[in-house]
Amino acid sequence: MHEAVDILENAIPTTDPAEIYTVTHKALASAIRVIARADDSSGVIGDACRRLLDLHPKAAAAAKTPVDKLVDWMITFQFDDDQVDYFELDPVAYAPALGDVGMAAYRRRLSEVEAGLGPRPSEEDRWTSRHSHEWFALDWNAQRLAVLDRDIDAIIRTHAKDRRVAAWLEDTAEAFEEIGEIDVAIDWAKQASDFDHGHQSQKAADYRCRLLEEHRPDEALNARLAMFRRWPSSTTAARLHKAAGKAWPELRDEVVATLAASPNDAALLVLLTLKEPQFAWELAHSLALDSDHTWAELVKSYEKIDPTAVLPIHQRLVEKELANAGAQYYRLAARRLGKMRKLAAGTEHAADVDDLIARLRETHQRRPRLQQEFDRAGLPRSQET
């Protein structure tokens, strides 16, 4: 499907717009039928459908598609019971194809749909309404038409609603950014970030920081610092580090001290952002790091500094992997043991590693698949071999 969309997109400059629209329209209909019957847990089919949905309004405008037919199709796509409800159409994208006359007709059709649904349910009851999909589609259209109209009051009414969800406030900010009202967008993003300490507010705070970095860079560092202090983590610290630039040395001690309460975040910041494996190694030990995943990342870097120092960590990780039964765990353990042999080769620890392998073979002698994976990795069968 993606290869087909590639071909379609590449044909646009040299092909009759009417033909592009016809093929796009048919391809979209076929794609929707496919996804209605297929397992799209990977999201690949949905992504192809979205590419066609992005192309469809552009192709319709270039082909000068009759607006009455286009309006009929848009209404059917969104409100016909036989259609899937995975996707929305964006009336903003279709505005060039519809023109003023077509857009007026489209608004009338939306009003007719709403009139046929009966009383509007409350926000709490909408999801249990038998017309929940129709109300969702109507609300989506109301939001997008408010953006198309650049109507500030309508944007607030349709996006922020009763302002009791942080994500709605961020939606409002994004709508204002779309129409170029950057200062207003930044204000609404701050309202969303100040809403509470939840993940929606944290996401909004990051969005606000990105807006500031692009449009008001002098304010960006303070915003990133405030975000880190409110949600300290290796991620917010890494973004603060990037924003700080030459000012980072003034913030380093505070950041590392704050993250000490979370050894995993502290080690990840120092290792992956600051690129200081020696300090990360010391920090991991002093803070009693207990994340196997982070230890695994740390030994990859620290083995270049002291190859034998990482052997006890590798051994612990091997033993934890073998606490689980399964070929994937045996394979990981075998590879790690092979790495240990290379690191210990030519040192006084080489025999200890082979002793460990022999003990593991003996302990797990009733796991034939483990023995097989050890053999495939070239691990010795006994200390003598």
C-alpha cells in the first residue's frame, strides 16, 4: 500500500489532476475496506490510509471536483454506518476544493445531521449514546471549522470546552498556533501545564517550551528549568541541558543532586546526555542503581574504560536472564557470556569466566535448549575444553 501511494504521489507533477483524483479516491475506498477487515496492530495499514487522506483533498482541489459530489462523499464518509470510524476528515484541508459555496453547503449538511440526532447528550453521557460516533464527528468538525474561520471565541468554546481536562487546554493552544496566534497559544499551553502534575500537563509543558524555543527563545531556558524542577527526570534534564548550552555548568550540580532521588534517571542523564561514563559508573554504585536495563547500557560504555570491572555486572545480568525459561533468555545469556570471555581474555579473570560457564551448564543441565544456545555461542563445555 505504501509503495502504491509513493507511485501515486510521484505521478502528480506529470499526470492529469483528474486522473490523480480518480485513482486516489478509489485507492482510499479500497484502503478503508481493507482496514475494516484486517489486523492493523502494527499501524502500517492505518498509516497508508492517513497518507491517502492527506492526498485526497489536495487531489480534489487540483482536479476541481464538483463540490456537490465532494460534499456528499464527505458526509457519507463520516456518518454512514457502513464506513469505519477510525479516521476523521479535516474540513480545513478541504476548504480549497470546496470554496465558499461548497463550504456553506457542507455546513448545512452538518446541521442537518445534528438535527436528526435529537438532544445533545452531556459530555459524560456522550460515549454511551447510541450516536456517540456522530457526536464525536460533529464536535471534531466544529473544532476544525472554528480554526478555518479563525474565530477565537469558537476555538475556545469547541476546544477548551469546560476547561476541566489539561489535554483540552493544550488542544486549544495548538489551534491558536495553527492560525498564527502564537502569544495566545503560549498562554493556553501554560494554562495546560499549570493544570496539575499529571502526564497531560507535563506534555503541555513540553509543548509550551517548544513554542518558546521557536518564537521567544529568550524565555525558553527558564521554562525548561521550571519544567525540570516540577517533573525531574532524565528526559526533562536532557532537554534542559540542550536548552542551557553554555549556561549548563551553572545548573549541573542542581540537576544531578535532584536526580539522585532517582538513581536510574541520574545514571541515564550522565551516561547518555552528558557522555561521562566514568561519572555514571561511580554514580550508579553510590546510588545503588537497581535497573538492569540501565546497568546493561552502562557496561557497554564503561567496558572501554575498564573491561574487567564490568564482569561482575555482566554475571549478575546473566543470572537474572537465566532465572527465566525460554530460548530468548538463553540466547541473551549466551551472548553476554561470550562478551565476558572476550573482555577477560588474557587476564587473570579468564579462568573465572570459564568456571562460571561450567557452573551454569551444570546447574541447568536439564535445559537442552540452553545447552544448545551456549554451544552456538561457542562457549566451552567444561573448564578443560
